[in-house]
Amino acid sequence: QAEEELKAAWSQQLQEMGHRERLLRSELQRAGEQLESFKTRVMQVCSPSAAGSTGKAVTEQQVIEKVRQISDENQQSHEREKSLQKELSSKLAKEEEVSANIEVFKNSLQKLQ
């Protein structure tokens, strides 16, 4: 009887494991589909002409390269912005210096008159 109970418990465990395996496979397939959908959407946002229009699946490498390209462009934009900020600060400082010199010149001119 103990052997029968053990066999029944073992059989139930195998059934449960099979059920869990099917669920995991289903979840894995769904996750893969979601990944493909995400990659395609990323490429459509990054480069609408490159994604979806050819009917080919977007590769991870294409997504990575596009993200890198956008990241590089973003970095260049930040560097350009910093450069322009420095240039603007420099010009503002020169303008303030000129304004101060003009005030001094005006005051000197008024004293002479």
C-alpha cells in the first residue's frame, strides 16, 4: 500500500512538473514575442524606414547599434551645449566688462564737463 501511495504521489508530482514546464515554455515564448515587438518598436522610433517596412525581423545587433548611435549623438549634443554655454558665458562677461568701462567713461566725461 505504501508503494502504491508513493507511486501516486510520484505520478502527481510528474504531472505538476509537466504542467509547470508547459507554463514556463508558454511564458518564455510570450517573452520572446514581447522582445521582438519591443525591438521592432525601438527601431521604428529610432529609424522608421529601417524597421518593419522590409518585413524582416529586427536583430538585437541593429537595435544595439541604433541605441549606440543615438547615445553618441546625445553625447555630442551635450558637449556642443557645454561649448556654447562657455562661449555665451565668455561673451556675457566681456559685455559686462564693456558696460562697466562705458559707465566709468561716462562718469569721467561728466566730471570733465
